[in-house]
Amino acid sequence: MNGTIIETKNLTKVYNGKIKAVSDLNLEIKEGEIYGLAGPNGAGKTTTINMLITRIAPTGGTATVGGFDIAKNSLAVRKLIGVVPQDFTADEDLTGRENLMMVSQFYDVPRAKAQENIRTLLKLVDLEEAADRYVRTYSGGMRKRLELIIGLVHEPRILFLDEPTLGLDVQTRMQMWNYVKEIQKRLNVTIILTSHYLEEIDELAARVSIIDHGKVLITGSPAELKTSLKGDIITITLSDQQSAELIKTIPDAVEVTDAGQNTVKIKVVNADDSLPAIINFISQHKLSTIKLTVVKPTLDEVFLEYTGRSIREEEGGMDRMKVAMNMRRARR
């Protein structure tokens, strides 16, 4: 991994002199990595991104992108970055190739170089055969792939992806993950990813910061964040109350919780290590077990631990409205 490509120091944004959208935010993003930003609606993710792409100015603190100060060298920053918003931006009355060429012209990419880049990018996301079709004929998944490479035609070092798979079905979403990973690998571009789908961040990001109330609550790899919860959950349902009470005495449990209906949740450091001993305990005491399940921590549980609510609770009507609008525009 190369050096730091994005760094913020006490980055702050205050609206109307009193509403602190981002407060003393400190991030350090390495060149070539995929970095995830997760947080509830209103947590400060969008404001943070808008400052980093120089769309809005910070109130306090500093940030550098590719070595350039976002306040003092905004033009230099913009030349280094690509931005893929969650809403569809491609002109549906143009072909995919025409859209790519038009954006290349915005960035003053020489025509021959633009054509070469476009060929490479279309092949990278399997849009070669659809390149000369009007975008209005594209499916939602094809539209998302086109939007993805529109942000890459000028060969940016950094790509900002805002909800890149919002509104896609599970299968198409997983295909998009493969395209994002291939792009990062082939082009060595640094990717900053925001997503409501924590499994998406888990799959793609090398590191992730959970943000709430404009502050970073925790940063680490997805594995490190899940490990921070200090345990797996083994849920056991037994046939009678007496057995349920006895299972609570099992040794080496970090925490034991009565879940009702003769069901007990046992938190252990590592289920793979503890499960044989638990099964042996059940056998030795001749306990009648109806059901036993093992759940390892997920990023959603990490999110719940640090923000006090599940990210699923944060998905409201506005997101559903955006999905509906996007799908109508895509004319699936």
C-alpha cells in the first residue's frame, strides 16, 4: 500500500452558525484502497464527501486530497477525482459511448486518448455490445455500470462512489461489486464508498469509518470492527425451563442472556473454539435441545453497537422515492 492520499484534520462544517454537520473529523485514507463510510441519515457522510470534492467549503480544520488543500487548490483536487452520484446523470437520449465522449470533452481529454480510455472502460464493465445503443434502452444495472465508468473517463486517481448499487436487485448488486473490485485492481484507483448496504462495505472495503453526529466513532477493517464486539452469539432453545436454567451455568461464557421461551443466548469469544465444549456440556447433562444456531458479528451489529440503531432503521421514504425515480428513468 502506498502513502496517504486523503487526510482530514479536525475538519468541521457548521451551517447557519449553529448546526454542526461535521465536527473535528479526522480521516486518513491510503492510496489504492477502497475505503467505506457508513452512518445514519444526517450523520455527516454527504457533507464530508461534498467538502472533499470541493463542492462546499469547510468551516474549520483542513483536508488534503492527493496532496492538495481542498480550500486553497480546489481546481487541482477536481482534476484528480471522479464522482459517481447515486442518481442517474447520463443523458438517455445519447448512446453510452456518446455520454462517455461528452464527459471526456468536459475534462479536455484528447480525442484519441478518450477513445482509447472508453474502449478499455466499456470492456471492463461488459458494455461493449451496448455502447452504441441509446441509454434509454439500458436496464437499471447497465445504467449503473455506465455511471461507474463515466466517473473514470479522465483517469482520476480517486473515485467517490455514493450508493453505487442503490435500487438494484441482489444478483445485479453482487455483479456490481465484482466490477468495482476489478476497477480498483486494474486501474489502482482509490475508492471512497458510501452505502446503506453494510454487506456491500464488508465485501468491498479494506477499511471503514462509522460516522454519527459528524464524528468518527470507530475506524478499522470490517474484520477488526466485528472483532471489537468481542464475541459470537450461540442461541440455544431447549425443551424445558429446567434445561434452559442449567445451560446458563455453562463455563467460559462472556455473557448469557435469557431470550424467553426456553431460549438462551450465549456470547463467547469464538464460537468455533467454544462450540465443542458447549455440545459436550449438553451431552453430559442430558439436556434436550430443540435448536442451536451460531451467529458471528456483522457490520450491522457493529453499527448498532456504536450508533444505537440499525442502519436498516435509517432507510426511509426518501431513499425509496429515489429508487423509484431512478428505476422509472432507467425504463427497465
